[in-house]
Amino acid sequence: DTYINDPYYTNGSSLLPKDISETVYDPAKQFWGGHWSLPNNDDIQEFIDNMEIVNTETITSAEIGKDVERITLRSKKNGKEITMLTNGVASNSGIINNQYMHYLSANRPNIYNCNYFNYNQSLKKDAYLRYVGYSIRPVLKELYIYPDDNKKDIIVRHIDNLAVDLGITKTVTENGEQVTYKVLWSPFNYGVESKVDLKT
């Protein structure tokens, strides 16, 4: 229902930017607010480069009534772990391709497709049709600037309950200056019940 069919596509131009991260088209940004966003291709590549798969386990997903793989990944930088699922994509016939992981990227290589974060025996980036239903695993850009240094431990502890610090950073140019963020990954998917806990 939220798919944007782009009527302004002519001669290679498009209404949608190539990277919708932190724009009005970014669902994580619009619904979670703050510095939450869809991961873009650079974020996904950093994840791939700095994570290793430590375990895969077949579980039955009550949501889709099918077996999926739960993948546990560990950071090569600080040893923290995060789990993801081979969640497939939603189509008119229900959930398909649930042997693969499909997490939406903020990037699109062309008007028809979007990039996504994939697992098929290994982690990689891939591209497929934009209009199928992807799962969303948001990221949080955190500057870690605190108004009161005495409150730093409290704030960090609170953030760790909401997003996993895997030791990954990202340097971008903002207003002519280079700024380095920590890129934290949500431990759960956008749209699940835990979103209420996140908002709280």
C-alpha cells in the first residue's frame, strides 16, 4: 500500500532519489524519528565487512507459518552479537523466498528495483523489484555528544537497550565539515511489537 509508483520517470530521471535514507520516503525516519533511518548500501557494506556468522538455526516463524533460518552474527570489532532472519518477501501469494534474507536498503539502482541486504550462504547486497514487501531493519546514527558528562553512562545504557553498537562508524560531510557517527543496528525489525518498547 505504500509503494510509490513513480509517474515522473522520463529519460532516466526520477521523483525518488537514488538514496532515500532520511528523506520523506524513508519509513524508519518518518515513523521512528530522530536519527533512525533505513540502512543505505554503505551501511550494509560496513556491516558485511565487520560481521561474521557464528550460528544458523532453523526455527518455525509463527507469523508466516514457515521455517526460517535465524542467523547469529558477531562483530569483528567488539564481539557484540545480533540476530537476523531469512524472512523472504511479501507477494500477492504470501511470503515467498523465505530461505533468503531480504532487508530493504535505502538505495535503488534503477527505477524498477531497490537494493537489499541478502543472505544466501553468505552476506551480500543484491537488487530486486521495489514493489515486493521487504522487511526493514533500521539503523541509528549516534553522535554520542552529551550535555552533561555525568549522564553519559545512563544515556549509553539506555541506547544499548534499543540498538546494538557493533563498533561500526560512518564519516560523512555535513555543512562542509566531516562528522563521524556510530552506526547502531536495531535488534528487531521495523513494524514488530517491540516498536512500542523502542518508542517508550
